[in-house]
Amino acid sequence: MSQVEGVFRRLGYVKADEVERANEAHAEISARVRQLEHDVQEARALNLRLAEITDVVSRTLLPADGRDDAELVKAIAAYDKGLGQP
């Protein structure tokens, strides 16, 4: 017995079609939540990549006498490391 069916039974609703519709809606909502969670993770990864490339570009555009080449190398390494990830 599903959670939805159990709630309907406790409330006195035992119509099979109502239970079936509720189970289908629950399954659809659960699938949608899983997809949204996946999409959020993907957006987070893309935002991280954007921040990394922005860091590389901003450090590259600094005048040579004012930039820290070691920090630029670290920023490029961080960007390169992430290239293998989707």
C-alpha cells in the first residue's frame, strides 16, 4: 500500500480510481523533483565553471607588472582541472 493510499484509507476514501490518480500524481511529482534536483546540480556546476573562467580572464587582463603570475597559474590550473567534468 502506498503512502497516498494509506492516507485515503485513513480518511475513509477508498475509491480505487481516486487512489490510482493520487498514486500517479505522486509518481509524477517525485519524478519531476528528481529532474529538478539534477538540473540544479548541473546549474551549480556551470556556475562554478563560469566563475573559474572569469577568474582566469580577469587575472590575464591585469597589467603584467601588477599581476601575480603564481595566482594566474593557480587559476588556470583550477580551470583546466574542471575541463574533464560535465
